[in-house]
Amino acid sequence: MPSETASTVYPFFARNGYLSNWHPLYEHRPDQLRMARAVESAIRERRHLLVEAGTGTGKTLAYLIPALVSGKRVVISTGTKNLQEQLFYKDLPLLQEHWSRPLRVCYMKGRNNYLCKSKLHGAAEMAILDGLQEVREFEQIAQWETHTLTGDRAEVHGLAEDSRLWPKLDARSDRCTGQRCTHYENCFITNMHRVAHESDVIIVNHHLLFADLAVKDTDFGAIIPEYSVLVLDEAHDVEDVAGQYFGLSVSNLQVQDLTRDVRLLLRSLKRKEPQLENAVNFLDDASATFYQVFSGTEGRVGAQHLPALKAQAETPYGDLLLALSLAGSAIQTRAEGVADFAPLFRRARLLVETLQTWMENPSQEQVHWVERRGRMISLQSCPVDVSDLLREKLFGAVETVILTSATLAVADSFQFITSRLGVESPSTLRVDGHFDYNSQAILFTPAQLPDPRSPEYAPEAIRLLEQILQITQGRAFVLFTSHQQMRLFYNQMHELLPFPTLLQGTAPKHHLLNQFKETPNAVLFATAAFWQGVDVPGEQLSCVVIDKLPFSVPSDPVVSARIQRITAAGGDPFREYQVPQAAIALKQGFGRLIRSGSDRGVLAILDRRIRSMAYGQTFFDSLPPYRRTSSLGDLAAFFGAGPSGFPSTESPLS
Ligand code: SF4
């Protein structure tokens, strides 16, 4: 590494450097400079780098500036939309104002975020509008289409997130006719690809990135252009997202969508096709009978039940394959004359291939399960271990991959994440961030509670929680490791508490979050959905309580397969997998509290195992250096000092 001042990024981050001049609220942060120099070296030396950067480090500028200085094309992939928007609407425009050359930036989203012109213009014939609301939305979208440059639904003011019309008009690939489409040259997707090819910085999310990596070698090809630097921000959940895209999924809803789209197309063509209509009717029936066998209970059903289910499904499976192949050939013969039939044929063929692989040729390298969520019944699989795939397709193929997050290390070590992801000999760096955790937060770990697995636990924990919330005057997230526990606590507490209470599942997540922010002294009862990507700076959130150490459920098919794999290799799955994974999850959950230099509050974990079990130390060693106590008196004293007068000094560059 060159000396500090010789580094090309030093003048940006130095005291009184460029950033100080560009923004009046910019604060010099030594940790940010350390991170920027590490990123600069990794890019120059074509190495991979892992950086755990505590909240408040200012990590986005710490990777953006060296990436831009390198002149190489960089892809930045994030876990949340908030961070993508911060990069695109805040950090990059600030740099652009002062950069010596134009920065070409592209914000790529999944295809279902964009309008399909062909569907919009064909909508009148397709008779797809259902009800007045859809007619109104259609008129608004048609008006917007005449002037939008991107076709991105985020521009349509007031379009509901759960709009029923939008999915009928979006540009997802399974209904796209590609170059045979008359709108191809002006298509928003074609245009997005053009812009991406000319861009220096491309912003995507992890889902798009891994979907792209998974199809890179197939006929449909990649959509993200070649790049030599990849930044994976919020990299702590990469293993799970990657797993989804290197696996299989075939559901009853995919079949229903296919038959619905065939009927819609026939209607728009005003064609009577009895043979094809009979084929799709037969397909609907065969699919319903087949998936009925797998309809069991809500949630996931894993390996031990699959042989019996497959045996039971043998005849319906044969019928479903026959129905798919009959419908497929009927569609294919029409695809010669009408381009719109081509993607439908492609979908029928893909359904057959996926179904056959799942039912007949399950890979030993993948874990298989059945998942039912509401009306959806899905046959799924994912790799037990994604490390080999990522080593080949990502770390072996891209010059420099920077992985960063506030939660990557376990007790100062990156061993867990490097082995799970297959990154070999990366450079590593930990920077604590900009906050004084010792004075801003107090970690409460009670000594007296019963074991959380015992029946005595809930009543005692509820009593204690009530006392904690009295001290903090509500203003709390109470986060649970299961829905059942969340409902139990909520049902017993919401009438007892003198504070407004909110419950996950009673409204969409963003509504609940807004309600929480706007309701003084509110208490939100929630689960894993609120453990990350949630930001409530200020005293409105002054307490985060977690019921149990967040070990993943060992009966979950994916977790169970990973445990078995480690055991078979002679390892200790609890120490090597379950404890590190839970330590990272706990750090994530607690990370909700201190989001700015002026936040203060209580973190409480109502699980005595963190104190009584030997592995508890790994959790303590993985958390920032919070002040620790087991006394409610200390909490009261901490709040006696008063959370009032929270000054709002958060830098907009954090
Ligand atoms: S090319 Fe595909 S996505 Fe684009 S307008 Fe045509 S059908 Fe729609």
C-alpha cells in the first residue's frame, strides 16, 4: 500500500480535502479513509476484499471514489432499494457536481419494474382491464408512456405497490418476444441495456445480479454488461440470495399464468382454436391434480417426506407432463405465424424441463423441498453449498469483488463468510464506524429468566419486557425469532401496555414503519422482516428487544442439509455454521438502534443462554463495544440521563 498521502484517494478524504470543500456537513473520518485506501489497493492489485464497516463509516463514498478513480466499469449491487436510491439520487449526483468528467451511471432494476410497450398497446384488444380502478390506472400509465424516458414504474405517481394492473403490463422476460417485437428498437428494456453498455457505474440489486450470473451461459444471455469491479454492499445475505438463483423452482402459479396468457392471447387475436383451448383446459386440470398431492401444510416440507409424496404423485405427474407437452406442441405450431406464441412455447418447455429435473433427476448437490405459501405450491431446490459455484462464476471471473456490510465478521474473524461464499485469500479490513457505542447504547442481558425453550419462559419474559418498555416509554422494536412467539407476546401485552402497539402483518411493512415513526411512544412487534434495511434515526426508536438468540430453525430443509453436509465432512455444524450465522443475525437486529451519532438507547436480549453458555461469548465478541448490564436499575439510570434533546447532526454523507 502506498503511503497515506501518496494514495490517489487521500485528497478526497483528508481533513480539509475535496469532500470537506464539496459539502459543508462532511466530517473527516479516519476509518472511511482506511476503507477507501483498502478498496483502492484491491482494485489496483486485482484482489478481492472484505470490509466490515460499522454504521456511520460512510462506506458508500469509501468504495465509490476509488472505483471511479480507477476508470474501470463498476457494478454496485445492494440488498435494499433504500441503498440503491441513496447511491443513485444522493451520492453519485454529489460526486458528479464536482467530478472532472461526466459520470455515466445506470440504475438497473428487474424487468418487472419496466413497462412493456407491446402489452400496453395491445391492451385494448386483449381486454385485460378488470374494474374501474384498473381503467383509471391504465389511463394514467398510457399518458405517462408518451413522455417517460425509462419506463420505470417508480415514476408513475401514486401507482399502488400491489397494483393488479401493473403485472399485466410489465416487461418480464417470460412474455417478451424479443427481436420479433415491433417495439423492440424503442423498448425500455432494449434502451436500458444500451445505457448500461455505455455506463461507468451500474447499480443493481443482489437478485438481479445473481439472476444474471445464473443465466450467463444460457441462450437468454446476461443482461449486465461485462465489468471488472463488483461491489457487493449489504453482503451479509449474499449466500441466501445466490442460492435462490442457482436452484430450481416450479409452481402451480407458473402453470396457471401460462394457461391464462394463452387464453388472453387467443382472445386478443379473436381466434377460435378449440384444439389449443382444450389443451390448456386439460393442463389446468392436470396441474391442479398434481399440485394437490403437495398441498400439505403451510411452509416448507423437506427431504424425509419427498419419496412418499413423489410416489403418490406418480400418475398425476405423468398426466401433467403429457398435458404440458400437448399444450407446448399446440402453442409451438402457432408460433411460426404469430410471434407472441414464441415466449409461451419457451415457458411450456422450461416448465417440462424443470419439473422433470426436480421429480426424476434431483442433484445430490442440491437440497429439495416443497413450499406452500397461501395459494402457491412450489417445488424447489437450491445448492447445499454455493461456495463452488461462486468461486467459479463470480470470484474466478471478476477481477475485483469488494464485499462490505456492517455485519460480516464473527468475533473479529472473516472465516465464516469466506468459507460459506468460497472467496479464497481475500484482503480483509474491519472498521468500527463513527459512533461511540459505549456511551450511546446499553446492552441488557438479564440473568434470571428461564431457558427460552421452557414453558415458564413466556410469562416471565413478558413481565420483564413490560418493565423495560416502561423505562424506555415504549419507542421500541420488539423482534421475535418466530411468528408464533410474536403473536403470543402481542396478544398478552397490547392491552396491558400504556403505549400504542403495532403488529407485523396487519399492514404492509412500509406503512407500519411510517406509522411507527409518526406515533409517539409506539411499540412494534415484528419478526425477521424488520431485522434489516429499516432505518429509524432519533429518539422515536430508543429500544430494540430480541426474544431469543436468532439460530436458524434446524428443521428447515436448507438449514438441515447444510448441517448434514458439515457433519459428513467431519465438522461441527453448531460451532461452524449455526453460532456464526446467529451472531451475524443478532448484530443485524441490534444494528437498527444506533443509526446516527445522536441516537441513544437500550438493546435487550431476553435469552439467558448468551450469558450461561460457552458459545455466548462469541455473540458478545461479535457485537460492537456496547456498555453491558443485567440490572434494570442501570437502564433506568441510563434513561434518567435523558434521551431528550437528541440533536439532529447526522451528516447527509453518512
Ligand atoms: S421487446 Fe419485449 S419487453 Fe420490449 S416491448 Fe417488446 S415484448 Fe415488451
